[in-house]
Amino acid sequence: MRIVIIGGGPAGIEAARAAAPHADVTLVGDGLPGAWSPLAGRTWLAAAVAGERDLEAISARATRALEGWQARCAADLAALDVDLLPGRGRLDGSSAVLVEAADGSRSRLDADAVIIAAGATLALPSSLAPDGERVLAAEDLAGLRTLPARALVVGDGPIGFELCHTLSLLGTAVTWLVPEESPRSGVASEVDGYLTRLLERQGVRVSSNSRVTRLAARLDGVTAVTANGDRHGADVALLAFGRRPDLDAVGLPADKAAVDVYGQTKLHGVYLVGDALAPVAASVAQAQARAAALHAVRRSSEPADVHDIVLAFMEGPQAAKIGRLTTEGAAGSVTVSLADSLAAHVMDATDGFLTLAWDHGGRVAGAVAVAPRAAEILAPLAVARRAGLRIDELCAIFGPHPSVSELALIAARRA
């Protein structure tokens, strides 16, 4: 059996790992596997939180992170006998993939199943297209060689929070042009106001109801024009926009793109997973990819269950969420301060919180946290939720002391 995977990001790699023990697998993607568009931005954010200010050193760190991860992914896949074929893959019917290499040459791969994990493209209006100099996409941050004195962040979502945080920590005067009444992460509304106030304390100026309709770049800077006629100037503008699937790029007709619970499209044997289906998070994409791959090789598999996956963004502090809170139907909740954990005092970082929610049966329903390593704090709750544990059962568990992972268990006992 031959499986062809289009895309070498987190979802494509996970699909290859799941299918490789049961089939001949070829992974088609640009360059080495392991490329992930947020990687450079996350590296810059981690460096800024750590107090680094040398842009050349930060850029070199991002490059090392990417190259090291790609080498590791390539070695792992090679050990599984996965064939790596550089190029751009495109469906040719439902049982073959056309691959165009960088030199323009083409080849055709027949397949018993095709898994499309090709990622997504930036969802940008043409009037706000990046030029690589004054108007930059979020991933272009890694290309900065000098730190701008003033920057505009245009857009919203987790990317907006992270860009503002990174630049303000590096010393740039940031104006955040938010299209709505207030910044919205789309991950957990319970943390949006908290993080917005944190950024404002760092000097970020939040301009609400500022929907940018045009960016005018000049040799010495850029001007953003909003729908209500306001004008904002800076040295650079960074675009905080999400992504959208590009089915045309992979040759999947839009009328065939509807998927079943395994990600299989209306073209039998063709699967759509991750950002190519609907951008959410890399962990969600990996779960979908594994379920699709095991289904494609006819192994016992359940559909991807993404309800117990921790979603996270930001760093220093990090924000994370799992499951449902009381605003989403949970029966009750309790909130504890990060200062309730001894580890927070050891780290001298007591500003944060965790909210734990339960359902009508007393089982863990969800949680949200803002803290250093918030995703790790919620990780035990992901297991508890999957196992259907009740809050009273969670009370009897004690984690390593002192550690931030204790906070979830402290919250259970407080409840």
C-alpha cells in the first residue's frame, strides 16, 4: 500500500509517522520536513522574554532552532523508511499526486491514499499585502536586522498579542490597531482583558475600532489609514492576520472538500487535515493527521478527539485553555492565584491565575490559565478530562512540590 502525504509541517510529519509502519509512505514538501511558520516568531518571543536584545543573535537562534528541528525530523522519518520528495504536490485525480520540483521538473506518484497536510495561506486583503520592508507578515519578524523605534501591529488574535509582546519587550514603541472594540485572542475570552492590560503596562498603545483599509509605505516609514479616516505612522507595520486553506494550490475541487469524521473528502482515499482543513493549532492538526493516516492504512482507529487538547499562545506569561468553562455550559468553576503555588514564589513570578471548571456530574469540564508555562499547568487536566475524572478524585492527587503543575490540583482541592 502506498500513501502520499502533501506537506512537511507538523501534520504531515505526524501522518507519516503513523502510516509508515503499515505502508510505503512518500512525503512531498518544500525542502526538509519540519518547517512551521510560527517557529521564528516563537523563538523571537522566547528570546525577548529572556531579556535578549541582540537582533543578530536572536535571528541566529531562530535559524539554529529551525535547522536543528528539520534535521531531527528528517532523521526520524528516514529511520521509518519514509521517502522525502522535495517539491510542490498537487492532486491528479483521486489516486495520484503531481510533484513539481524547484527546477521545474515534474513527476507523478500513484497512491492508494493521499493525505493533504499542506498548511494554509495568509488571509490578507490585497490592500495590506506585505512588501518585506515596511509592511511585514508575522513570519517576516525574523528578517529584521535593526529594531524599529516605532511599529504598528495591524490585526488581532493570538498573533497580535504575541507581536505586541515581543516588540514591546525589545523596546519598540508599539501601536496596536485593533479592528474590534477590544483585542480578542479567539482562544479564551477570559484572558483577553488580562493580557491587554499587561501589554498596556508595557507601553503598548491599543487603538480600538481601528480597521485598517490601506497601508502606504514610504522610504522612511509606513502610514496606516483606517476606515474612519484616522492615520497612524511608524517605521514598520506588522500584520497580525490568520490563515485560510488554499485548496486550489493542492488541486482539490471545492465541491469535494467536505470531510467525514476521519478527514476523508468526497474523493475516496483523499484526506484533508490540519490547517489545510481549518487552521486551529498544530496539536489539533497532528491529532487529525494521525487519525486520517491510521484510517487510510485500514488500522483500528477512532476519529480525532480534539476536545482534550490544550490550546496555548503567548509567553512570559503564557495563556492556555482546555475544554469548556462556565460561559460555555460548565456547571461551576473556581479560580486560584498563581501565588497559591510555592513554585511561583521560587520563580518570583506570582502574577497569574487558573480557573478550573466542572460539569453537572462533578467531572473536569475545562480550565484556563495565565502563567509561566500555563500549557504545562493544564496538561494534567487534559488527562483528567479524557479519563472522566471527577474533581473529588483529582483532589487526592499530589504532584511534585514545588512545581507550577501543582496549581491544577490546588484548584481541585479549593473547589
